[in-house]
Amino acid sequence: MNEIRDWFAEQASGLFASAPDVTVDAQEITVVGKLAAAEQTAEQGPTTTHLIAEFRERTRAERIAVARKAEALFGRKVSWGVRDGESVVLFTHLSVPVMTRLRQPERVVLDTLVAAGVARSRSDALAWCVRLVGEHEGEWITRLREALRAVDDARAAGPHQH
């Protein structure tokens, strides 16, 4: 995973104000960077929404070229986004089906969310629950990710089978 992050830090260096955040899973690489101009306020210039739209159009060809290289190298789709303070705007990104087996008590929770109009479907309700856990247990999830990175680093530094 560090190889992918390092590769994007180099390849996308001219796109963002600083090295982008790179999130990797089995299907997708999501690259989110901070816009150099995003620090302007509405009084100083264009709105953030306008700046993001302008960035998206101006960098489209370069982002596509980088994404094609990455997809060939790493075998995953690439998604792009920008960060403005705490909010993130993703451009196109994957929505991947996930198989799960739920017992009745878990299905009842999802069905309650659907019946209450919180979610349109069980799938949306499950995604809502996952986002909620991510928001409320963010520090714990971050610690888990860091531990997994340390395991990846240890494996990479360890003996290699020939």
C-alpha cells in the first residue's frame, strides 16, 4: 500500500497544494488532495464550489492519464476528489456490492431505517450504518489502519521467499 501512496505522491505532485491522501482497497484507489486556491474566502474570490469545478475541468486530462497508468500498474480503478477543510468532494467513484449474511435482528434494524425514510433500501441503510460507525469510531478505525500499515511494512521488510 505504501508503494501506491508513494507513486501517487510523485505522479499527482503538481495537481494539489500538498501530497494527496491516498486510500486503497481491493477494488479502488481514491486520491484526495487539497486545492491551493481553496483557502480563498468568498469575499476574496470564487466560491469553493466554483474552484472545485474549475479544478476538475482543468486537470481532467492529467488525472485521466495518471489514472490509466495506475490502473495498469496496480489493477484497481482510480477515483479523485478534493478536500476543503473537513469536507471532501469526490468526483466519480465506485459503488461496490458487498455480500453479507445478516440474521433477523440486524435485518430488522435495516428495515426500520427504510420504513422510517432514513434510507431508501437495505443497501442504503447498511451504508448509513457503516458511515455512522466510521464517524463515531474514527479514532479507533484510524488506529486499526495504522496497525495494518505497520504489519504491511514489517512484511515488506521481512525475509522474501524465493
